[in-house]
Amino acid sequence: MTGHGGAASPQEAEVPVEAAAERLKERIYATITMISVIVGLSATHGVGPGGAAATLATTALGLWLAALVADQQAHRTVYRSLATGAELRRMLYVSSPLLLSAVAPLVMVGIAATGAMSLHTALVTAVALAIASLFVWGCVGGVRMGGGVPAALLAGAVDTVIGVAVALVKVTAGH
């Protein structure tokens, strides 16, 4: 994106478009995966806030580490060297949403741990927040493609339906 004078802002100049696109892809992937995990947790009887938090945190950490291992392996195979310096920073930047995907669910589980709401309510709220984020990203994509508000809302709805369908397939396959 450009500012009023057509020049990129300092933040945008630092992040190549390809890295931003990859980061957003990881964010959406992680959100869909978290929806699956949260739905699975909400259907599990006997899990408490501590167990739910541990499951969410280890899921996010596992996704992140798997992405880093895969990126590093691909880099070694293609470039015949380990990714270091700027290449490694780019990998970390692109993969960080895999960790961030656990923040809202962990906050909700933390609220449940205080007794302010039940764990089930916290998990359902976390799913709703994740689904809302899929809708928002779909709308942002629709707006950026220049389709106007109706197209943006349609894009948001389609992305939401697809994301929820994928999450449900993951949950169903896991049980």
C-alpha cells in the first residue's frame, strides 16, 4: 500500500508483499486449526482450564515448530545451506501467527480459570472470535480486490464457511 504521496510507508517498505501474503496464509491456517482444536476441547468432558490451556499452547507451539523445521529443511534442500540472518528472520516473521493463534483462546481460558465464566462458554467464545477473524480477513480481501461492500461481505461469508467446514472436517477426522 502506499501513502498519500504514492511512496510506501516505512512499515510497508520493510516487509515484502510475498512475506506479508505468506504470513496472512499462516494466520488463516492457524486460525482454522485452532477452531478445530477448540471445538474438540469443548466436546471433551473432564478437561479443566489447565488442560485446555496446555492443549492450546502445545498445539500452537507444535504448529510453529513444524513450520520452522519444514521451512529450514526446504531451504537446506533448495539452497544447500541453513537459513541464517535475514532468511531466518523472514521465516520467524512469516511463522509467528502460528503462535499468535493461541492468544485469544488462552485469554478466554484464563478468564474461565478465574471463575468469571465456564470453560465451555470460554471455548465457545474463542471459536466465535476465530470465526469472526476469518470473516474479517475475507472482507479485507474483498475490499482490497475492489469489489465494494457487497463483494467484501460475500468474500467474508465464503471464507468463513470454508474455514468452518475445514475445521469441522478436521474435528470429525480426529474423532
